[in-house]
Amino acid sequence: MPPAAGGQGGPPHFGGPGAPGPGPYATAGPYGHPQGAPQGAPRYDPWAPAHAAHGAGARERRKGRWATLVGALVIALVAGGIGGAIGSYIERNGTPGHVELDQSAADDGGGKRPPGSVAGIARSALPGVVTLRVSGAAEQSTGTGFVLDKRGHILTNNHVVQPAEDGGEITVTFSGGESKTAEVVGGDAGYDLAVVRVKGVSGLKPLRLGNSRSVAVGDPVVAIGAPYDLPNTVTSGIISAKERPITAGGGEGDGSDVSYVNALQTDAPINPGNSGGPLLDAKGRVIGINSAIRGADNGSGDPQTEQGGSIGLGFAIPVNKGAEVAEQLINTGKATHPVIGVTLNMQYTGDGAQVGTTAAEGGTEPVTPGGPADTAGIEPGDVITGVDGEAVHNGEELIVKIRSRSPGDDLSLTVERDGEELTVDLTLGEGEPAD
């Protein structure tokens, strides 16, 4: 092999084929003649400069040595270039043949995450979340619910279980895959809440209930549900707003039986099938019951044909109201509604909520005789513009603020009458339970 570029070659060979005596490294005699050299041979001086060599043979030998060195240098440069090209190719494309990829080892923690992380919250909450599949005579639905206690009570939306009203069936599937038939304990269309119960299930994992009054805009939240029948789906986001007046289900009417909700708004992705599932805070506590989404407007103007799917506008019933209604449904099968005892003009286009001016169809008086509003001095045609100092801009907002309270709560209403502003104090009454 020729020496590498810049390396050191071997010493020049002074003998040739068939040359007498030892090679170039033979031991020199004490007087400058190599041992064994014939007498009378020219004196050899190992330290003589190259130009001191004598004869044509010496010149040929020098030419040969230079040719050898130049050739070695050229070969070394070519080899170095080829080696560099091969090394660069291997670096880019790898060694031909068997491929082995660099991969991290499994976590020593076995996949565990901090309790306050999304993964930690999901790990803790999933055993208490269920998927409901409801079949009825005319329709079917899929929704979500969560375990309230070890007796098998599960909270969900009323519109999820509604198809089973006429002899339908409700199947509850737990996160582990176990399925049981459930029965409706009670439901309320006005609050869009219902409780079902499963029996014969051991090891139930009730979710902890938080306090929706402690929620602040910007708080992180986690939603769990079965969007588009995909069970155990976990999403996360924040609380985008509070006290959003929305209609989460129920029928149309004068406002007394429509399920207006003083909702928590979230950008955690919520889709059809998430209804009834829990909205959890950073400690894994339920702060809301996911109930409605705002779909993308496709320009038709018809809410029924709006595009489905999450656009970051999801709404949840605050858990404080959810827990109150759930207790009533479990204990009595019905939920009470707070009322002020008026019929609102829902076609009023001014600012505020107007009390009706004439008896509604069916003979309902604008102000219920002997009711809370009548006792407090509310008159037909009054416009209610505030509740406890908070502005009210329309009838829906007034219903939301009333529904968020409980029978027996005291309210202070701001009322406009004939151009004058009045303050009216009243105590909420108890309305007939919704069917």
C-alpha cells in the first residue's frame, strides 16, 4: 500500500534484483564500505548530498525515487477523495443492508403523568365516564354521562335519553368495555338534565364535583365524551366565557319550559356525542356538563342545516345547577323551577325583557295573580333591564338569570316604566316541574 498523503514512506531501496550483498539497511563497516562489498568498489558515503552521487545509474535511481513519490502522492489524493465521497454518502444515506433506527427507551415511570396534567386528569376521570347508546321507536342517539355515586346513578343530558321515552332502551358502556342496561330515574327538559341508573355493577368510580362559582375565564379544562360515537375521547382547552345564555335543548314556548342555560363557554373541542359528558378543571373535578355547540354558519340562515363539528364554541351547564337538579331528580323524580310569575313578550325588540301587555293564548295573564312579581308590584308592559345590578338585554337573558337561581332566592330587579327607572325586590317562587 502507498503511504497516505502527508504520511512517511519507507527508505529508498539501494539494491536491485540480483544485487550482491544485503539490502539497503545492511550494517556499514567502520570505514564507509558496506560489509561484504568487493574491494576496489567506489567509496559509499551515506551522508553525501543527492547531487554528490556519481554516474548515470545514480541519476536514474533518483528519477525512479521521484516517480515513486509522485505516484504515491497522486494515489493518496485520489484515495482520500474517494474515501471522503464514500463517507459523505454513508452519512447521508446510511450503510446499505440492515437498517436500525435510534429510538428512546420506554419511560421508567410506566407512562404515569403528573395528576394536574391533561394525561393525569384523563387517567383519573375516565373510569367514571360512560357512553350512552339510546334507541327508541323513531330515533337513536349517542351521548355521554358520568357516575355520581356508588349506587349507579349517572348524570347526562335530557336530550340524550329522550328517544327512550316511549319504551326505548338505554345501554351504558364503561371505559373498560363493560355494558349494562340503564333505566331513567328522572329528566327535566327545562334544564336539559337527566339521571339514569345501572344496577349490578361493582367498583363504580364517581367523579368529584367542583364548584362552578369558582371558575374563572382562562382556567384550563378537559372534556371527555364520545364524539361521533368514539368513546373515551379526551380534549382540552380553557374557559372562554361565563354566563352565556344558550338554548341547550327542550321545546319552544313562552320561556317557562325552554332549556335556557347560563352556560360556561369553552374552546375544548366538543362535538355531537359529547352531550352529557363532564367538563373538568385542573384538579379533575367536574365543573360543567357539556351540552351544546355552536356550529359553523353555512350561509343558509337555517340553524338546522349549519355545519356540524367543533369550531371552538362549546357550552356546558354549570355543575352547581347540575348537582341541584340531579339531587331533585334522584329524590323525587322531578326538578323545581324558580319563577317570578310573569309572561314575557319574546318578540320585543327593545333593550331589556318586556312583560306581556295582554293575556297570552290560553288565558295566561301577563302577571300571575298572587305570584312573586304581582306581590312586588310588577305591572304588564314593564321592561326589566337588570337583575342584581347586571344588565339584561332581552327575554332570553332574563330567563337564564332566573333559571340559574333557586326558589326562595331574593332578587333585585331594575325596571323601566313610562320612562322612569324603578328598583323592585322580590323572592323567587317555585314553578311547576317540567314534564
